Amino acid sequence: MSRSSPNNLALPPPPSSHTIIVALSGSRKSKNVVTWALEKFAPEGNVYFKLIHIHPRITSVPTPMGNAIPISEVRDDVVTAYKQEILWQSEEMIKPFTKMFERRKVAVKVLVIESDNVEATIAEEVTRDSIERLVIGGSSRSFFSRKVDMCSAISASMPNFCTVYVVSKGKLSCVRPSDSDGNATIRNDGSERTDSSSGSSGPSSGSTDGKSSSHNSQSRALSLPGRRLQNFPTRQASVPMETSSVGSDETRCMSLDAEEVKDVSSINRSSTDTTSRWTPRRRDYEERKDAMSSSSSNREFGNVGSKFSWTGMVTDTTHSRASQQASNMSDALSEQSYTDNQANQNFEIEKLRAELRHVQEMYAVAQTETFDASQKLGELNQRRLEEAIKLEELKLKEYEARELAEKEKQKFEQARRDAESMRERAEREIVQRKEAERKSARDAKEKEKLEGTLGSPQLQYQHFTWEEIVAATSSFSDEMKIGTGDFGAVYKCNLHHTTAAVKVLHSAENGLSKQFQQELDILSKIRHPHLVLLLGACPEQGALVYEYMENGSLEDRLFQVNNSPPLPWFERFRIAWEVAAALVFLHKSKPKPIIHRDLKPANILLDHNFVSKVGDVGLSTMVQVDPLLTKFTVYKQTSPVGTLCYMDPEYQRTGRISAKSDVYSFGMIVLQLLTAKPAIALTHFVESAMDSNDEFVKILDQKAGNWPVQETRELTSLALCCTELRGKDRPDLKNQILPALESLKKVADKARNSISGVPTQPPTHFLCPLLKDVMNEPCVAADGYTYDRRAIEEWLEEHDTSPMTDLLLHSKNLLPNYTLYTAIMEWRSRI
């Protein structure tokens, strides 16, 4: 026997509660059993229900062809899966019943047991927990069926201290009482009767107690038609038997009292002396006494349910027989002496009294049946009213179903229209794809021409004069200064009608010049939506001109510098994905991968839409890749540079740089996004809080809103894996980290859209400078800016200068910006 108790279907029992077991068969009738049990015992309070469902032991596994294979011939994993499926089906079957208890706020526990012996299993549960009340469903078999039903077998196997309630069709059918409940039982119609004979009086009640109790229990077991068959009169064998029947208080039930018994006994003794003289009258007396004995014997079996037609027949027969006997007696008395005539008259009077009492008893039976019939009629009327109410409810449900069907029809029509719209959109996309294929063929030719042009250093960025930069920054006034980096100051300026940020090196030392040239080389050759865009430079004075990022650095936002508002949690999820995407782009760049080496929140900038971009690549290094070693991690021996708390421990120890070094820095940034705490000892602080949900929630930045605990735990575990001490223990950025962040980003996008209610505005780098709208086909012109192809082509037909710098363009060739195109398509798919 195997047991299972699903936790999600159980409520804890109240203290000091009385346990009631309800056995469920799994059929639709089980709802009636549960409803009756709730109505019966739930109002008592302080009760605890246990639902038991027993399914047969699994000995075989079915096949798709309808056959069954023994479990000994099936693999263990298949048997386990099949058993789990059977258990799941049992739990789904029991769920509606547990919801009934939850709605009534009653404690309940569910127990699913696998066994072939139902009654023994239930008896074991009852005995082990000392359950005093058991509720089971009754079968609806016929009275004439000889098959023993399950409820009888269960009742017989229960211990004596347990009361068994059998419920059929939502009503109590019978009760098998416990020892503490006495000898009470309940008929099928729900009215209670007692088997105790303590109410009987007289000397004979004590001697006949056992026989009467046994006889009464047999009579109660019979149905109403069976009891009526006992009412037909039977002849007694002799007068002494008849006398004993008349003289006994136990067998007469509601007949003669003690004085009447003495009178009849004395008459019987006197009549015995004159038997030889009064043979005809004696025979007639015996016949009438046989009828009385038969009626009294029938009453001993508890029959109080004869029909009115039978009562009338007995009454008529009794009166006709009485009149005939009276005439015979008068003829006989005329032939005898006065003394004998007086004795016979007394004898006949007693006989008539006995017959009168018998008629009165039959009348009482008729009245009892009349009352029962009226009670049943009332029950039928009540049932008819209930059925009428149910009919009205069914009509209401039918109306609701029709309304639901109408709504579903409307939804179907809307879905059909949406499908038609999607089909038209797909056709338009096919046309656009064909157009893109034609353009790609044209771009392939243009690419060859532009490779030489973009390879020239003088055409990779816009050259600004020192005078222009000085004028744009108001001679580097403090009012225009927006920050100070490790190697220079940053100023806000306006160059050629474009707001920009100028980074000026502190001095022209060799180390700074090398850093300046390296940053200029990297940013002038690559473009990515989440890398800071280089607008131009002044190489003579060591000045770099970037796009202006309105919301400053990520570090300022996390620590709320200048009372800036905190970042919501969903924006932090998105920023983590954007930084990871930028790192993947750097690590996969051609012909040499680029390692940032100084990744930290201060080097991640936010534009006016809080789109993050990685900057300050001055310390980045390019790693030479050997084509024969592409399957292995690429390393480069360098001197350790960067910020200590974000620096790879393996890089600090060995001086070997790799892509896993940026993964370590990225993990530290994610931990700061979650906690908004300084980086020092942050890994140990977060690991200590992961064991407890309460401690974990406490370490999160509460100003970010209501964090989704499950998704936040996933992001925290990912960040801790990124900060492993050994590089080989850290996950791969492209194949492991980025896919996990994409799924978390979808959760964040849903939360952001549900809060805003409207799609977010497109990032500024998605907008064409000429159209001021999202670009359909972004292309890079000779001035280094990205335009929509159609807009820039129309511009170049009439102008030879750049629309942004107003300088002469050396070439009118356009290079497709596939990276930006992919980002735009992804943004459009989200909205």
C-alpha cells in the first residue's frame, strides 16, 4: 500500500480538533457525500476533515494500442511517470472537493492511497488515528440484489469505536453506531428508531428480551413491501399456543392490559372444562382466536405499515364474523341452563372485546400509515419545489451560456480579423524583404568601395579644431563642466547645432596619449547601440567629442547623486541586458576581440530614455586570435589596470587578461544594480543572504519597487556565478549569460508596459537626423552619422555637404548599419 498526501491540497488542522474521515470514490456522487458531511459536521466547529481516495494498485501500464503490459516488463522511468500521471489525475479529481472545504474555511487534508483492499485500508487509517466518525457513500442497488455492496463491507470492517455514516443521493441512508452511541439505528427514510426494550413492563419482558431484540432487528432490516407480506393471517396449531399469545405482554405489544389478560385466562380455563359439551362453539372460538393470534404475531415483527385497503378488508371480515357468531351463540344458549348461558355470554363478551381491541389496533395502524403518507407527500412537494428551483437555475445557466457563446463568437470574429490583418502584414513584409534583397545586392557593391574609404584614418571620425571646442565650452568654464574622469575632464558643449560632451586629457604625456589614441581607434571603427557614440576628435589637443548622455552615469543613479530619482527594478534588469549585449559585441569584434578591462558603473552612461551605453574604453585592449586555437579561451599577458573592486582576481594574480575578466566586472555591476551598495565585500554580503528569503529581500534596494523574488533570485545567482574566483568557473557571456538576461528582460518589459500603459518612446539613436523619426533602413554616410537611406539619398541629390556638420563630403557612398537595424527591429517587435 502506497500513500501520498499532496501539500498543495491540505490545510493545517486546528488545535484540539475532532477528525472526520470522508471516503471518496471519485465519481460524481462523491460531491453529495462531501456536501452532506460539511452540512452535518462543519457547524459544530473545531473539526478537521481528512479526505481519503483509494485507487487500485498499479500492476500494468497501458499501451497506445489498448493493451496492458505488466510493470515488471516496463522500464522504471516509464512506470514512475505512469504512477505520477495516475497520482496527478487523482489530485485533480479531489481539487473541487477541497475547494468546497476552503470556501467554508474548514481544515482539510487529502490522502491518496494505492491499495487493492479498500475496506482494510480505511479500517487501518481509522484505527491508527482513532477516528470516531467515518462518512462513506451508499450504493443505489435494489432490495432484491444479493450482492454485498462496498459500503456494507466497509461498515463491517470498521472498529467498534467508530460511527459509520452511509450517505446516498445527498441524504443519510443509515448509520452503523459505535459502542458509545448505544443501539440506535436509522431507517432509509431518515427517521430514528430505537432497539432497546427498556420501555416494556411486566414479568415476561426480562425473559424474552434477547429474543425480542433479535426479532426486532430482523424486522427493521426488511423493506416496507416485505413487512406487509407478514400481515397475512396464519393459523395457530392449538389453543394453548393461542392462550400463551394472548397472555403475554411482550407479544401483544399494544393489545391487552394486565386485568384483561387475567379475565381471558380465567375464561380459557372455564372453557377448557366444558370443551366436550361445547364443541361447535369451541371450534368457532378457536378460529377467531387464530385470527387474533395471527394479527398479534404480525405486530411482533413491527409491522405498522399495512394499506388502507387491507385495513378495510380486515374490519369488514371481523364484523361479519362477529355477527354470525352472535347468532350461533344465541341459538346455543337457548338449549342450555341459565348458569351455562351466563358463563358463555361472559365468554363471548370477552371475545368481542378482544376483537374490538384488534380493530382499534388496525385503526391505529391505518392512522400511522396516513401520517406517514402525508409526511411523504410533504417531502415530495418539497422535492418538487427544489426541482423547480433547480430548473430555474438551469434556465439561468443556459442564458448565461448563450451570452458566453455570443461573446466567444465575437472573440472569434475579432481573431479572424486579426488573422487577416496579420496575413496582410506578412505579405507586406514579404514585399519589403524582396526589396531588401535587391538593396543588399546593391550594398555589396558599395561595400567594396567604402572599405578603402573607412580604412583611412582621416575619414573615421569628424575632425574638430581646437578653436571650435574652446568656443563651444565657453573656454572650458566650470559651468559647462559635467564631470571629471581618471585621465581628464568632461564638458558639455554645442558643436554644429548638436549637444555633445567633450573629454579633454589632463596632459599630453606618453601614457595618456597612448590611451587617447587607443580609445580613438576603437570607437572610430565600431558602432553599437549600447556603446557611447564618438562624434569626432581634436587629436592635436587630446580631445574626444561624444554624444551627450543626459542622465549621467549609472553610479550616480544608483547612489542618487544630487537627489536624482532611483531606478525602478525593471530598468535595472534591462540595463544588465544592455551592458551584456555591448560586451558580447566587443568580445566578438573582428579582426581582434576587444576586452574592456575597466568596466564599472561610473563608465556606464544613461541617455534621456535611460538607455545604457558603455564608455571609457581607453584601457581596452585587443587580443590576437590564432585561428587554430578558436576553441580555447584567448589570453593576453598585460600589466594589471582598472579599478580594484571590479578587477578580475585571476587577472590581478597572473596578469593574464581574457573575456572572463569582463565577466567578473559585469557580475559586480549586477550585484550593485540589485543592492545599490558599494562594491567592496559585496559578494560575501550577498552570498550570506541567499540562504533565507527574508534576508535576501532585505539586501535588495527597496527604493527600486517591488522586486519579483523568483526572477531576482535567478539574476542574483547568475551574478554570483560571474564573480567566481577562477575564470573557468564563470559562465560564458554569449551562450549562458545573455540568454538568461533576455528572459528576465521580457519580464521587466511586461512590468514596465503594465505601469506606463503606453509603449516607450524610441531611443534617440533610432531617429534619423533628417526625418526626426525612426529609421527604416539605417546607413552610415561619409561624415560618420547614421541616416535613413531614402532621406540621405534625397539630400545628396541636391547637396554635397553633410547635413549635420555642413562640411564637404569626400564621398556619397552609404554603408548599411546592420547592428542598428537589428536593434530597431527588436524595439518594434516589443511594441
